Amino acid sequence: MSNNSTDISAGRLAPAVIEARGLAKRYKRRWALSDCTLAIPEGKVVGLVGPNGAGKTTLLHLAVGLLAPTSGHIAVLGQRPASGPAQLGRVGFVAQDTPTYATLSVADHLRLGAWLNPRWDRDLAERRIVQLGLDLGQQTRSLSGGQRAQLTLTMAIAKRPDLLLLDEPVASLDPLARREFLDGLTKIVADHGVSVVLSSHLVADLERVCDYLIVLVASRVQVAGEIKALLASHCRLTGPRRDPKSLPANVQLIEASHTDRQTTLVVRADGAVHDSAWTVESLSLEDLVLAYMGRAASTELGHRPASQDQP
Amino acid sequence: MIRFTWRQFRGQATVAGIGLAVVAIVLAITGSHLAHLYDTTVATCATHGDCDAATGNLLGADKFLQTALNVLVLVLPGLLGVFWGAPLIAGELEAGTFRLAWAQSVTRTRWITCKLGLVGLASMVVSGLFSLMVTWWFSPIDLVQANRLSSSIVFGARDIVPIGYAAFAFVLGASAGAIIRRTLPAMATTLVSFVVARIVFTTLIRPRLIAPLHRGFALDPNATGFGSSGSPLSGAGHAALQPNPPDIPNGWIYSTDIIDKAGRPLTSQVLKSDCPLLGTSGPPAGGTHSRSEVPNGVQHVLHDCVVKVGTTYHGVATYQPGSRYWYFQWSETAIFLGAAIVLAGLCFWWVRRRVT
């Protein structure tokens, strides 16, 4: 944590909740995150998507100050992550696998939250626990994965953060618990107007709740932006087989696939594609993400990082 | 953060509290019996002239408890380091709960300060109280044995040094846990390094804490033994007289030597020329013999020899006087506390900079 906490979001109109410049993290010899430059605007629900080992956890851990960057800068809510109790108090974090103290009860965890967070909203926490039907006296070792996830989410929102960071919160949940969790999250966003960054390796999870997307593959940010804008600017072109290099200047190729007679391209187009040879189709979010993942996989072929998401 | 640390530590604290209470009850009952025994027998034995029997009786009382208590005070700091220190941080790292704890509105520095401070203080209190009780319990026995300073086991199991040991062992455990990040290996490392630290300090550092005193004494022909150590290589043994050390109450005698007025030690060549008969008809080389084991004829030879040697040579004892007991207690406690503080600094730095 060698960077001085200069306010790198100063001078902007829409303040960024997370602003990263050239952010990188290396574990021994492996780069878990490289050259990450990002500005996530306030008030969004951001989906951070990528395959396992892409660097999602690393990015989130850098954002909550669990990790210090190897190089580059990151500011969260205008300050260095974990720079002090006030900064920590404004960021809620639910870690991967939602760790809790196995021998402490649900009530103990709420007490813990009240003791350690000056802005703790006791009513909110207790109301949510009652709504979820959790037994206050139960030790967390006997909770299901979904219940533990809900408990840690409750702890994260009862501290009344301005930014909520969730690391694969639904990865270990069954489909029903997954839907309940995401619905609960949507409600929290509606009620409290909190900014959220949520990581997942499944696009379907994110589509329900997110309005902003970051695709992270092989330790690099592939694309980031509003989901609406991304869907509007990307499309699939299908036509007779031809060289993708012959595309117009305002079209950027993301992924190409060919059969004997036909070429299918996923492109980013700043404006309409005027070429009658192509059939233009809109993309689903999943297709868009897969196209970026495919591109990253082909450029990084042979030296993809180990499929590990943790230090 | 203090309340949270206490909530996590409550179970262990309760176990320690119950343990101390049980020990207190047992020691209160048996200890007052010992004190009574001392007051009625040893304290008045001089008038009855049966002091040997009285002290023997006192030292033989509660023999099992004596051993058990000395061993317990000896190992308690190590146990605190292993069971309270090592899992303190390693447990959180292993279970991943540090990611929950560090996501609260509490900085890492405060987290580690509270943990080390509260549990470390508790370790010192537990070890200190236990040592206090044991010191009181042993007070009649220690009065008779007068070995509080000279016995390394007794010294380390009385008064305040166990507090220093506990602080050191605890922080050692916590640091090992932070660095190794796994509870069981951290426990093993703590145990081994604590035992090594104690042995090194006891054998190498404690005797050098302050320069010993020397006291000269005349050789007593009736209280000087003879010993020789042979080596198969040199053939001829190294022969030496072994004077009985002078009586230094509560003192710690490092060694007794025989020197002349110029301070030169008695060599075996001088001894051989002064006492040519010594060792020839006597015991075989390779052993040390107290006077009682030596046959009568040899005793005469030895007696004459010591008288002859005593005209130019005298004994000198190198020792620490009993009055330095508290100097040693405070020094050793301070050194272990200082080492604990240095280790705590390492632990802070490691948790803030190196963990994750």
C-alpha cells in the first residue's frame, strides 16, 4: 500500500465508486491482475464476470484493502481502500464462500457487527434475519450455504455502506437460494440506493440484477460499460465467407468463426453497419460475454493462468 | 473490538479460570498444611535437636504435588503459547474469517492490537497468578532447600519470571501463526522454539547476566575429595582435588577451584609431585569419589595430601550470592518481556504488510 491516497476522482462530474489506474497484482510469478484501468460510476449494480482464475477475487480484494497492489493505484469512494475506519465503514464486503465464525451464533454475528461498525443499523439487521427465518441462537457451522450467505449479506448491508462488494456470493448456492439471494439484493439496491459490485462466472446470475458489466479474462479487463450501451453497440454479423479484415473502420472485430461457406462475426460497431452482404443480429448478454472470453482465450492461448481464483 | 475479542476468547478464558480456581483450592488446603508443618517442626527443631528429621519430613511431604507443581509452572507458558498464541491469527487465516473481520469498520492495526493485547495480558495474568500460588505453596520448602537461585527449575517456577515466559511464548505463538498461516504447524513451531529459547537462556545467558563473585577459603583436609578423569588417548588421567564448596546461604555456586596466592590453579603435575602416593593405591581412574566411598588407607593419604597442598594453595568459589535472586528475577523477566515486544512488532508488521 505504497500509494498516497490522492483523490484521483477529483475534477470529475460523476464521482467513481471505484477508480483504478494501471492496477496490477502479482503472486510470486503469476500476474493475477494486469494493467487494470477502470472507473465505475456511482449508483450502478455492476456485474464482474469472467472465468475462474480471471482475477475477479483479486480485483475485489484490492478494492477492500485485503490485498495491496503490486503496482498502479486504486481509489474506492475517493480514498485508498482500508485506509481508516471511516473508509472501511463505507464499504460492505461479502467474501467468497461467505466465511463466518463457526462456533459463534447468528446473534453473536449481529452483535459483532454492532460492536465493530459505528453506522450499524440494528433494526435492519434484525428485521432481515427474522424475514429470512434464521434462528438467532444457532451456531453458524450448522447453517446452510445459502443461510450463511444471507447472514454475511445482512452484516454487510447493516453497516450502511455506500458501496457493496460481493465476491461470488451465489456460487455455492442451489438455484432457489440463488434466486432468493439475488432478489434480496435487488430489494436492497432499491431501498438503500447503494452501489454494488457483484462477481460471478455465470452471466445468468448477473443479467437479473446488473446494469453495468465488466468482463475480466486472463487477468485483464476485456470490456466494461453499461449493459444497455454494450448490447446496443455489439452485434453479430453473418454472411458469405470472407476475410474479417475487410470490415469498415467503425467496426471492431471481437470474435470470428467460419464454416466452409459462411462467416459469423461478433463486432463492436460505433454506429450502424451499412453493408448489405451482412445479416445483422443483436446479441444476448451471454453471447457478448462469451465472445470476449473467446477472444481473450485465443490471444492468451498456451499461457492462460492456472484456474485458481485465490492467492 | 475489545468486546469482540473477548467474545472469541471467552471460552478459553473460562477454562483457564476454572483451572486456576481448582489449583487455588488444592494449594490452599495442602499449602496451609505445609506451612503448619514447617512452623511446628522445622522452625523449632533447633531447640529439640532433630533438624535432620524435621527437614526430611517436610521435604518428603506431598512429594507428588511438589513435582507436579514445578512441572506445571514450567510448561504453562509453553501451553499458553501453543493453545492461545498459535491459533490466534492462524485460526482466522485458516478459516477465512479474517475476510469477515477485516471487512468491518476496524483497521487491521486495531484488530491485531486488541487481539495481542487482550489475550496476551490474559496469558500473563494466568501464568502470574499460578506462579504466585505455587511460590506461596513452596515457601516453607524453598526456605529449607535454599535453592531458589541455584536450581534452574525452581528459579524458573517462582515469582515473576513465569510472567515474562508467558508473554514471550504467547507472542511467539501469535507471530508463528501469522507467518505460517496454519494452526497445527504454528503450534509445533511455537513449542519447539519456546523450549529452545528457554534452554539457551537458562544455560548460556542467565549465568552471564551479572559477573559472579569469588570467595576464597582454606582447604579442609576432612572435606576435600579426589577425582581423576582418564582419557583413553592420553593414558594418564587428569587428577584433581575436589574441595567442598563453602556454605553460601541461598547462593548459586558456579564452580570451586584450587589456586595459589598468585591465582595459578593447582595442576595435576604439582599434585602428583606433592602427593606421589595419591591415586596409586586408590580408586581407578575415571571417576569422582566422595570421601565415604574411599577406603580407609586412601583417606589417610588424601588427608596428608590436602594438608600439604593447603600450605600454598587455597580454594576459591565462584558464585552468585542469594541476595541477587531478585536481580536475576527482574532481569530475566524484563528480557523475556522485551523479546515479546520485539516479536509483537514483527507480528504487527507482518499482519499489516505481508498477510494477503
